[in-house]
Amino acid sequence: MPDLRENNLRLNRREIKQKKTVLESKPVTLDVTLTSECNLRCRMCCVRKKSWEVSRKTLDEVRELFPYISCTTWQGGEAFLYPGFRRLLDEIHENHNHIVQTIYTNALLIDRNWMEEIIKGPKTLFLSIDSVVPDLYERIRVGASFKTLLENLDLINKYRSGAHHEIKLYINSVIMRSNFREMPGIIDFAAEHGVSKVEFSPVEGDLKEENIFRYPDRESSDFIARMRPELEAMAAEKGVEVFNRLPYEGMLCDKDLRENTGEGLFCTLPWTFLFILAGGLVIPHGSCKKPVGDVNRQGILEIWNGAPMQEYRRRLAEGNFRDWCGENLNWMDII
């Protein structure tokens, strides 16, 4: 039986090198918002305001791509609340265990039964943790329990130690007025709990009391500018990778510039990636801010080679992408 994934990867790389805008290759990575349902009411979250559950039709199209893709990302809301999530994981574990899966989660629903499922295949658990001060953590993530978080982290690490597949732990921390001073503590916490990477993301949306990037003040701006090199040095010393997405002067795009960049191209994400947002709109990647389709009206492969995706690729190939890639654009505003 031909290795469809490897063949797809080779074809995709050739088409990137040729800077094609219409592709024969299929997506390499799919990021799917499964549901907007969540067990928390995080003060900065806009996803939960949109009632959403991925349709059977769209999920069937995702399944049809399993033999070809290398990675999937599952998001919510809280992915572990999606009714069919266990069946979805089982299908990949049994038939497509080449797929590396990333799950964004607050980790509060993970128990022994879920861990038995998780360790069946390679995973990255991207944990949403915005503070390591219990009271502040629970004020930001309304309904959360810091005690439960610590218990579940211990459980996760216990299962990881005996797993046959690599289970990585990352932290995503949303930085805002309430917690911008907490960044050094989050790196310490990561090192203590076996977390290999911390991503600092800016709070999004028009939350004036918290959005220090849309409504900056001198104290937070000076602190973040001063801490950027210090955080990287601290993290390197502790063996933790830091990806700092916080905006700074001259920033064009919030993607990790070490990843997904091809020869002669600023970015290759529109050649490799699709991200289905809550509500059904699609963007190439979380770092891309212009919709390219809507799964409520179009099929995934129709979107993949539709006119907006072709335009993304054409602009990147020509180096004329500044109106389409910009840190001042916010994908959460289009949900």
C-alpha cells in the first residue's frame, strides 16, 4: 500500500519550491475547532460566545484527509467536551497513528480514562495556564481550580513517564494587564512540571481593562520590553523553549519565524495548513488573519484551492503580502 502521507509531503514540498498557487497536494496539517462548549468562563475568551459544534459533514471530510496529513490540532472551547472526541482519537490511534496530534486544553477534565486514551499515540498537550498564583489563575479562568490543575499535571506526568509514544507538554499563557508580571513565574512552573515550551500570547479583543496591547500603558510596555531578553535567558538556563508572540515595534507577523519558512518565501503556511474556526470560517493558520472560506458552505478541499488561498500563496510568492499579514489583524475578531 502506498504511503500517502509521505507522497503528499514530497509533492507538497515540490509545489512550495515551485511557488504554485493551485496545489495537487493536500493539507499537511489541519487545525479544527471541535466545539465552543467549555467548562470555564475565561474573562478574555471570545470563542465561548459563539455556539458551535463541527458538523458531521466537515468531520467526515477531515477523516478523509487522515491518510494524507502529518499533524492535527484539536481546539475548543474545551476539546474534551466534544461528544465524539474519544471516537475521533480512537480512529487515529487504530488506523492513522502516524498523525501527531496537538490538543489545546485547560487540562481540568483530564482523568485516568482520558490519559489511557492519550498515550496511545504521539501527542502535544498545549495547556492554557495564565498564572501560577492560585487566586489570580482562578480569577482569569473563571470556574477553574488551581488545586485540580496541579493534581492533573501530576497525573499527566505519571502517565507520560511510562508511555510508548512521546507526549509533549507545552503551555500557552495569555498575557494581559492582570498577569504581565507573571511571565518569569510561568517559566519556573514549566521547568518544575516537565513542560518543554512556553508560548506567550497577547490578549485579544476589545477588553479595555485587560488589553495592554490595544490600550498600552507605560508600566506594562516597559516591563515586557525589558523582560523579553531576560525571559529567553532564564528559559534557556532551565531547558524551556520560549515562543514570544507578544507584539513589538516592527512586528509583521506573530508566527514562529523558525518554522514553516521556505527558500525564497517569508512563509509557507498557506501551502501546508488549514484552521477551521468556531463558527466555520477558515484561515490558513492562526497567524493568518483573513478568512479564506467557510465550511458551512464549502468543502475543505474546495477551500484549499479556492481563490482566497490562491491569493495568499500568490502574494507570498511575490513578496507582496503586507496587507494580508499583519500583527494588527486579529483572527478572534472574525469569529
